[in-house]
Amino acid sequence: MSPDGDDGNDGMSPGKAWRTLDHANTADFRPGDRLRLKGGERFRGAITLEEGEAGSAARPVVIESYGTGRATIAPRGTSGITVRDTAGVEIRNIALVGDRKALREGVGIAFRATRPEGRALAHVRIANVEARGFQNGISVGTEDEGVTGYSDVRISDVAVHHNLEAGLVFYGPEFEADSPAYAHSGLRIERVTAYSNTGDPGSDGRNTGSGIALGSVRDAKVMRSVAHDNGARSAADAEEGPEGIWVYDSTRVVLENNRSYRNRTGSRVDGGGFGLDNNVSHSVVQYNLAYGNDGPGFLVYSGKATGAHRDNVVRFNMSWDDARKLPEYGGIVAYGSRMNNLDIYNNTVVMRTAHLAPSQAAGDRSPALRLRDGMRGVSVHDNILATDGGPLIEAESSYLPDTHQLRGNVYHSTGPWSLGWGSRRFTGLADWRSASGQELLDGEPTGTGDDPCLRALTVPLTDPAGAENLVPACEGQASVSMGPQATRVDAGLVDFFGNRLPDVLRPGAVQ
């Protein structure tokens, strides 16, 4: 297609290109067909592929630019590209820009499944795409029970920004814990940047303003992606808020090597970096960096007593100055109804007052780690928890080692040492250990309050995107004496920076 083309042409070459998207929508696309738009040009209108069109993994239908630069699709108050009940589709090297109406009602790229349960709609590729000015940048989902969604989905090198509700979302029907089913499977999301997705101030019944949100997915991986500056205009009266990158109603999901920072919330909830929300199981959050978020750096939460939130791991992550707006959270936060088997280990968390408003700095302080009721089988070990006088841990109850086991952690403060354990407050590690039964192995003490020598505790930072300031500034971390060690879970192969792990683990995300 080209602005210099003619809809009377056969469209089989650049010299005989079609002119308009309206004409392209009259075509019946078959396996192997390509709709190619001239790079650097702007095309008004939208593209829709319906059931019976499109292709296969071997012979997909491709929508792409040709020549120099990206072509831009600019719909008139609607979605830019819509694919319904079909797959075998690849979309690449395209920009999609919505108008004022599309910001409320449209999606940059929408994949929708409505047909009855059967084989998944397989093979979706979205690469080198930009989507901005829509309700959602990219959205894949189904709302109907008994409907199979999409599988074998690859989304890479994508920017989704300045959308109203979210950058990239997957969703499915309401989760049923008695017979769990997941609409989508086999997802690989890589190098996606989701930013300035503001949230809708008029939508107070649900969360808006997230970067990347995955719901009803099985076997998914989000890697080397970034979510920042989302959620600033989300509704103040909403009971739930946005997150940078989060997962719900899903299983076997990995969030790895991502960054999530300066995400906001207009309400008194959420606004964090990463989250494992309701009904998430067998999932791993590892090697990620969160900083400067309104809410927690890492949130593990179950608000529904289904028992489906279980067997999850949070490891080798870094959180720096999170919970900047909401002191009721913390760097890492975990709680929820009937949550079982959560491992939190080899993370580094730094909480300081430098980023706080004067009222918060003088009042309640966010802890490095917050534990609340509703969980069993919680293991917290080999983490560095560091503050400049704020609480290291705030625990809602005095948890016993048979439900919550803390072992081999660093608890360091450059100011007064403080730890809340149920109704009691402790000012020293030894007293807390004696009273709680935590940080003991076969009667021998574990854990330490020694200085981990983190630059981030003493040097003002403006942007720790590379995490260098969370690396030890001296040999102190390597020489910390932890006492007997009892790492009882698979620690993986590498640390935060990809360095191979030593035989004996030290605390923190960097070895």
C-alpha cells in the first residue's frame, strides 16, 4: 500500500500498490499473504482479520512496512489492527497512533477469541511495533467461559506508551479454582517497553494504568522488558491500583531480567514495580530491578481464599527506595488468603528517607520487608535488608518457624535498628532471635546485622537503572559471617548480573 497507489490496482507490487486500508479490508487474506505498507507514510483507517482469514505457523499472514522507516496506521476512533478468532498472524515494523476517541475505546493491536473451546489459536508474532494513544496498546484475550485463547505468542521489541488503561495486557474468563483453566499458553514477551500509560481517573471500579499485565496465562515468560512512569492518573477512589509488571490467575510464569521504576498510583493501593496477584502458582520472579515506585518493589498477594496462590519464588531481585508514597507497603511485601509455599531469597532491598515527603519521613516508615497474615510455608533466607533507620521488617503477627522461616539474612541499618514482630518491637537482632525462634539452625544463630557495604545507603542516587549502586562498595559483604547456612531450595545458576553462583551462597542478589 502507498499514498500514491490506486485501489483499482492488483496490489501485487510497489508499482501497483493499493491506496487505502478500507480497500485492504475487502480482501480475503489467505496463508502466506502479506499486507505491506510503505514505510514513513501515514494511513488512515484500520485493519481487521476475521475467522476464516489468516494463516499458519508455516505460512502466516504478515502485516508489515516496506521501504524506509515504519508505516503508521491511524484509526478513526477505533482499534488499529483487530484479529478475531484466527491466528497464524505476524505484525511487524508498524506504528499505531490513536485519536481522542480511540484513547477511550480502541486498542492498538487487539487479538480476540470468542469461538467455543477447542484447539488454541496458534502462532502470533508482534515485533518492532509502537502503539500509543489507545485505551490499551496491545490486548490479547477472551471474556467468555469455555473459550480457548491464543498459544505460541511472541511479542518483542515493542513500545506501548501514552495509552489510557495499560500498555500490554492478556486476559481471560473468571478464574475457577476447582477446575483451573488458562485461556492463553506459550507466551514469550521480550524487550517490551511500557511507559506513561496514565490510568483512567474516571474508572474507580477497577485498576488502570499498568505497564504489562498478564491474566489467564500458562507457561509465560517476560524478559528484558521495562515498565516506568505508569499509573499517574489512576482513580483515587479505586479499591485496586496499577502495577508496572504483574500477573494474576496464571501458572508457570517467569518474570526475569526486567526493570520497573517510577510507577505511580492515584489511589492508596498498589503502584508497585512487580506483582504476583490472585491465583498465581508455580511462578518465579528473578533478576529484576525495581526502584522509586509509589508502592512495593515486589508484591506477592492473594485476596481470594481459593488456595490457588501457591509454590512461588522471588529471588535475586533488587529493590531500591520503593514504597515512596505508601508506607503501608515496603520493598518486598507478602500476604494473602490461603497462600502457601513462598520462597523469598537472595534479594537485596534498600530503603532510605531521602526520597520521602517530609511528613512520611517524620512518621511511618516503609520496611524493607513486610509480612502479613494469611500465609503458610514461607521461607525468607539469604536476603540483604538495609535501611537508614527505618524498620527492617514489619510482621503483622509473631510468626513461628513452622509457618514462616527466616534464616541467613542480613539486617543492617545505618540508623536505629528496628524490627516489628507482631505486637512487639525489637532494637537488636539477638533479642528478636531469642524471642521469635527465627534465625536459628539446630540451635545455632544465623543471620547478621553486619554492614553489607552498599553504596546506595550512603550515596545520593538519581537513577540506579544499572543497579551498580546496589553492588557492595567494599569487601564487607563477602566477609559477612552468617553462621550455619540452610539454603533448602534450588538457587539457580547465576546472580543478578548473570555471574555464575559460587558453591556457597552469600546473602543478596550479587555474589
